[in-house]
Amino acid sequence: GMELFAKVRSTRPPKPATLHHDGIQTWVELASGETGVAPGQACVLYDGDGDDARVFGGGFIQRSERGREAESMLAKFAAA
């Protein structure tokens, strides 16, 4: 994957992420995750996280997946 920065919220700064492509699909993995990501939102890719960051490109989110830690936490809440 390619290390870069991604932004899925217009009011938040870009976060560290990894861009993956397997020849068929392309996806972005946010290093620290993000809450409330939904299909239709934009994801913009940057070369840095400062005010002088350059835009690599972007696209619209088709789907989102929760990480293992989030799934585990949700399972604990559901059991309580």
C-alpha cells in the first residue's frame, strides 16, 4: 500500500492512511479509524496533513468496514 493522508470529514484534518489496490479493487485504510463513515461520502487523499498539503485525488465511498477492535467493543456493549 501507499502511505498518505485521507480526509472523510470536511471539518477535520487529514489522517494517516494507506491506499491499497489489488488490480481489481481500490480501498483506503485509515490508521486510526473514523466514526460514522457512510456510502456516498467523499474521501480525499493528500500528500500530508498540513495547510500546504497537495491533493492526490479522491472518490466516493461505496462501503465501510469496522475494524476488529470496533467489532469487539460493539459485541461487549451488546452483551451488557
